[in-house]
Amino acid sequence: MKEAVEIGRNPSAEPDLPELMARVARGDQQAFASLYDVVAGPVLGIVRRVLRDRAQSEEVAQEVLVEAWRTAARYRPERGSVMNWVLTLAHQRAVDRVRSVEASAAREHKAALLDRTREYDEVTEQVEARLEREQVRRCLRTLTELQRQSVTLAYYRGLTYREVAELLSLPLGTVKTRLRDGLIRLRDCLGVTA
């Protein structure tokens, strides 16, 4: 009877991966070098298919091989082959990198949007200012003509009491009294508590 021969493969040259993993788990650096020679190419290949960036792929492949060295004791032969275990680590690490890059890009995009948005709601500010102006106008209409003129000249045009008195041809004391009375009525109308 003839023995079956595999073409292109030398069975004696193939290392026993489960045996290598057992030795790597015990800290055998020579066993890890042998394991590395067998799995490094496939690891880089699967990572490269996920990441599509050579530099990142090489970095992640290196991380995977370091992880295989550190966690070799976690390998369980009954759950699958050594190659599948290492390639699963590689795929998971590559997917994690993609997610990390996407999350980082999303954070940067969000930060850029926050930099462009105003610290306050412009529409709300405009509406509130308009409502306040309307309320002040309504309250100004409740004042007497002399009170309204005095308040308008002093607070909206920035004139001093003396300038208001001269402009209205009134004694300074009268202007001060009308301003005080007008401001008290405005305060009450606007609901301002002193």
C-alpha cells in the first residue's frame, strides 16, 4: 500500500502549533519565535484586510503578536486551532482599531461643531430682547408726558439731569422729581424688585 503524499508541503517541516503554544505559555522565547514565523503573515493579512492602511496594519499586527505572547496560557485547544485563535485576536484587534478611529473622528467632528456654535442661543436672546423692549415701551406709555421725556432723554440719550432740565426748560429739581417718579412707575410696571 502506498502512503498519501501532500504536494508542496513537507509535513515534517510544519511545527506543531499546539505544542508551540504550550511552550509559549510557559515563557519559551524560542517557541514564540517559531510561532511568530508561522502566524505573522496571516495575522498581517487579516489585519490589512480590515484596516486597509499599511502603517496601522503593521502596528496592530505587532500588538496582536505581543498579545498572543502575553495571553498564550488562555489558549484552549478544545475551542479551535492555534491559527484560528491568533487570527481571531487579530480580527478583533483590527475591528477595535477601526472603531477607535471612527470614535476619535466623531469626537473631533463634534468638538469642531461645538467650537463653531455660539455659547448662547442667539434666537432665544433675540426673542427675549425684543420682548423686553416691547415691555419697556408699554410701560413708558403709562408715564406722564414730562416723565416719559425726562426718562428718555436721561437714559436713552445719556443726558445729565442738568442737560435734561435745560433742554426741557424746567428747573433741575422738577426734572429730578419727574425722573424719580417715572423710574418708580417703570420699576413697578416691569415687575422689578429692588
